[in-house]
Amino acid sequence: YSIALLIGILAGKASGVAISIITLIILRAISGGYHFKSSTICIVVTALVAVIPPFIRIPLEWNTYITAINILLFAIFSPSNIRGYARMPEKYFPLMKVASVCIVASNLIFKSPILSIIFCFQALSLLVPDQKEVRS
């Protein structure tokens, strides 16, 4: 994350990148998502995902639609690819889903394009199946 923050500082988007990083850390911890096999690829992709949102301009009216789609994706797919990675017992997975949806739904109040994009990236990572995850 320090690489992403450094890029944000150099590009004059430090606060936007910081918001991306914090949101990504929290949401990823509760919603899961795809895990790369290589830590190097993970670092590069995570840095890009944290850096890109502050540079993308989306019309404010699209924000509600993107957030609604994200809410739907999180309601269906979170938590995803978390078995074998999380220390949380499976009995808490439904609560993790509710927490994920609530975090994403908070953007209906904040109306942040940065959050919409971060949530979208994270929602996409929920859709990719992880071969390591143990299915019950």
C-alpha cells in the first residue's frame, strides 16, 4: 500500500488514494475476493486498484446506479473465496455479507465516485472463483 500512497502523493491525489486503500483493506477483510498465486502480482494489482479510482471521472448521476449494482453483487457473492484464508468461523459469514452490503450501501449517502469504483473492483474480485477454496 505504501507504493500506491507514494504514487498518489506524487500525482497530487494522496487523499483519494488513501481513501481507496482504507476502503479496500476493510472491505476485502470482510467480503473476501480472489487471491493471486504470486505475492508480486498481488502487490502490483492492489497498488493499481488503489491508485486508479481517484483518476477516473464518472458522472455523479451514474454513482447511484453503480452503487446499486455493487450492492446487488455483494449481496449475492460476498463473502467469496474466504474459506481457508479467513480466521473467522463460517458461522459469521452471513454477518460478513451484511456488513459488506452495508459498507457498499453507505455510498448512497456519501455519493463518492472513488468509493463506487473501489466497490466495483472489489465486486469483480468476488466473481472469480479461487481453486484453493474448499467447497462444502
